[in-house]
Amino acid sequence: MKHAFIFPGQGSQFPGMGKTLYEQPRAKEYFEQANELLGFRITDIMFDGSAEDLKQTRVTQPAIFLHSVILFETTPDLKPDMVAGHSLGEFSAMVAARVLSFEDGLLLVAKRAAAMQKACERNPSTMAAVLGLEDAKVEEVLAQIQDEVVVPANYNCPGQLVISGSIAGIQKACEALKAAGAKRALPLPVGGAFHSPLMEPASEELEAAIMNTQFRNPTCPVYQNVDAQPYIDTSSLRQNLINQLTSPVRWTQSIQHMAANGAGLFTEVGPGNVLQGLVRKITAEVTTAGIN
């Protein structure tokens, strides 16, 4: 049985995250290094900030990355046979597979967060959760909305798909999806259309940073969001990470492929347990665990 490690994305943050972890000497070194690299004390916000403070994209993304990666680095004897991360979590997975160093991973995440924030301010946009409708039906409904940007963004599990687009596009889509039989089509409290063509300016900025960062051969396959396939060559890992910002997160398909390729235990590393719940909805044939 193979052991898969999975890493959460934005939305998993909580006030006080990492505070207990900081008490470990090795973890403290990582956190203090992060404060220095980022140029502000992110630990103050993580440990003592409010939920509102943690919602700022420039804080949220590095905070979740740090919580996940430092947990991974300070837990002994973790040897993944394969890894994957949900959206932002893909950067944590890259560090776990030794593709990126801790420092490079953190700097790329900080760059990604800043670029996404800028893109959100340039193009007011949003996302919505669609529940109780087959993926193919959601895709069919969205394809009929021609005058606005609205696309599938996160294939989270069967019957749960997040869509992304312009504010008007999301409003139209929610009405059309409810009419098509969705149990719920609910706009989310996010400040932008992540994983959509509206993130193109952020993708261009991130591409420059990624192309200037050293990528090493991974210690195990990385299942990437853009097409749910496993990769071990650095050129593909790099390009897929660039394309990720404007492409949907194919999480359902990633878990299905990992299970088909022998993963029997999925361990979520980082804040919360959302991914464990999604894995159980995608396939009942595996065991889930968490390090949080």
C-alpha cells in the first residue's frame, strides 16, 4: 500500500495556527526564517491575529504554506510515495517532494499572493460553490453563458464544484444552475476569480518568478492540479505550476488517479481536515489521516 501526502489550500486558516508548533526549537527556526524572508512578522498575525487579519491574501497563503511545510519538516519519518496539494497546497507538496527548497517555496507563495491580490483589484470578480449537480451538467450550463467570464474552478469531489468568474457571470450562473437542479449555488466570500482566465495578469507575474527559481528532481511523483497527472520532470512541474492559476483544480481526478496508482493511505498535512473529508467522498476504498 502506498502512502500519499496531501496539502490544503486557502480557506484552511484559523486564528492561532502554528502557535503550539512554534514551541518546538526546529519549528521556531523555520518560523523566524520566514519572518525574515517575508519582511514582516507573519507569526504575530498567525498566532495572535483575528480571523479577519488572516483573510488578507498576502497573509493567508504564506501562513497556510508555513503551517503545512513546517509540520512536514518537523514530523519524523515521513516518506511520501506520492504528493498533491489543493491549489496553494501544490507549493507545499513541491517542498515535501524536494522540488523546491523551503525558502524558494515561501518566496514563490508570497509572490503568488501579491500577484493574485493585484489581479483581484484590477478585475472585481468572485467565486461560487455549486452543490448537488454532476460536473458535466455544471460545465454544460456554464458553456451557455457567452457574454461573461464564468468557468469551473475547483473540482472538489462528486457533487461539489466551485465556479469562478466576473460578478455578473457568477450571478447569472447561480440562477441558471439552480434552474438546472443544483441543490445550492452559493456565492463565496472571496475577493477574486481564482483559477480562471481573470488571473492571467497574476499568472504572468508568477511565471517570471518561477522561471528564475531552481526546480530539482522530485523524490516522488507530484500529482498536479492542471490535469491530475503525476509528474517527475522539472520542466513539466514548472509549467504546470504556472498554468495552475488560470486552470481549474482537478482535485477529484487527482485523488482518483492516486488511488488507482496504489495509494491506500492519504495523510493531510496542515491546518484543518477539509481534504480528508473530500478524499472520503471521492473514494471509500482508502484510509485518511491528518497531521495538524
